[in-house]
Amino acid sequence: MQATRANRTTRRRRLPPGQRLLLMLSLAGAAAGIVGFVLPARDETEPPPLDAATQVQTPGPPFQLTESIDALGNQIKERSNLPKLSTGVFMVEPATGKYVDFNGRVAYPAASIIKLPILVKLLAAIDAGTVQMDQVLTIRQDLIGGGSGFLQWRRPGSKLSLRETAELMMIFSDNTATNMVIDLLGGKDEFNKDFQTWGLTQTRINNWLPDLPGTNTTSPYDLVSLLGRIEAGELISLKSREWMYGVMGRNRIRTLLPMGIPAGTKIADKTGDIGRLVGDAGVISTKSGQRYLIAVQVERPHNDRRANQLIREISKDTYVAITGDVEGAKTVLVPQKKVVHHRKHVRHKRRHR
């Protein structure tokens, strides 16, 4: 009994509730002081740090999509039901918000259509005063690309203005000119950063031109979204937009979207054509004053010409859906022979030697 009492007297007495609360508060304050000594307090006026995933915010669309043109969408779906062809289409009439989206947000090989967002970055740099249209560029051996264009036949060290380089890139789809522009503005990574900032989630340059394997990518929606921003007065100045549309209106390849619209309808477009894909993207203004943006990409077996004809038919269907002009669109599907201006090419080469 005495031992038991002794043990009880050696135990610590339980403090009353009020004293226990005071003790806990004092211990918490001491711990906070230690943490504050080890880790400096964050200034509450500073915004909290952002996660890497939230560093680049995708902007909203440049147009409001109001009504899907289901009849046109079904027509495109039916036409596109061809073996071994994969078709993507996005079209919008900005004034009304009417649109068609058929695999429009799928990434496809970009081919030479990648030159459209490349041109926009170039014009943005010109507007910012980073580069000038009249500055002189030099052709380097490491930038010479085969395939489309004349500059591949010029001697390394030859010089031409940035304006001429940009025109050759868009009008004749010159791959060497394109590589010169990419190099001038800091390389592929710099372009890809801007593409993401503009909301072009499927658009990326992975390879110098010509990208015959099709590793550079874009989507019909990205292309139309980019044109929509230009239409809305974003990204580049109105002066640059006017110059851009003027150059695109002189595109020498007229066998895709232009073949689906009647004479008198204006189009500013950029085509792309490699073995595995053909495509076209542009701004179309009808004689009645309607205006729509469209991009079509068709992945195909090597050089399968059914894809070219499909783009013409989709262009015609879209024109009719927007304008209702069935009669005017009846005779626009006969492909024209590609005209090669040999003498003009020779004069161009001589002028820049």
C-alpha cells in the first residue's frame, strides 16, 4: 500500500484545462519563432509563385462560335469517307459565328502551311522594330533547303533583302527563304514559344524546311484561329496585315481552295504539299461581301491526288453553304495546269546574283 501511494505521488499532476491551453499556445509561439528564423517570411504584397504548367496562359478564341453548320459538316464527313485519307477541316464566318469543325483540332503534318505562322512572327518583329524589311540577309550553306523555291540554286554568300525573302517564302513557298527567316528570329524554339502564347496548341516547328517526313505540325483550328486574330487586329499592325494579305493573294499555287470558288471571289491563302499531306488555309471574301476563314488538311498515301480533289470539293461545298450561290460554284472543279514561268525564274536568279 505504501509503495502504491509513493508511485502515485511521483506521477505528474494533470494541469487544469485553462493552464493546458496556455502551455500549448506558448509552445506554438516558440515553434513559429523558430520557423520564422529559419525561413524568411514571404512578402504578402508579392503574388504567390506560379506552377510551371500555369506560366503560359492560352488566350481565348478570337471569334465567338455561335452555330454549327451541321448540313455542311455532314457533307464534308460524307465526302471524306475515302479509304486511307484522313481529313481535318475548320471554317468560321467571323461576322456570324457560324462554323464547321470536322477533326479541326487534330494535329496534322504542317508541310509548307507552317510558313503562315512564321510570316506572322516575322511581321510582329517588324512592327516591334526588331528587324526591318530593307535589311540585307545572306544565304548560308547550312540554311539551304531543297524542294520548293529558287534560292537553293543561289551561291552561298548571295544577298537579298528581308522583304524579298518573305515574298519568296509565301509566293513561291521557298524553303531556303523560310529557313533564313527562322534563323533570323532566333531559331525554332523562339517560334514555338510564340505559337503557344498565341494559343496555337498543335502548331510546332520540329525540323528545318523542307520537312519531308512531316514532323512539323499544325491543325485546321490553329490556322483559322491565327487568321482570326489577324482579322481582329491582333498580333500585327493593320499595315502589316494589309501587306500579308497582299502577298498571300499572289500565291502561285491555285489548285486547291481557289478551285472551289468562282471568279471574282478573293482569296489570300497558303498551301502545303508533301508526300503524306496536302492542305490549304486562307481568308475568302465573296462578291456579296461575305468573309470566311477556312483550313483543310488531308493526310494521304504518298502523293495520292484524291486528297487534292477532296480539298477542291470541300471548298466548293463551303462556298455554297455560306453564299447560297449554287449556280456560281458549278464549274469550278476542273483543275488547271500548273504554269511554270521559266523566263521569270531566270530573271529572278540573275537579278540577285
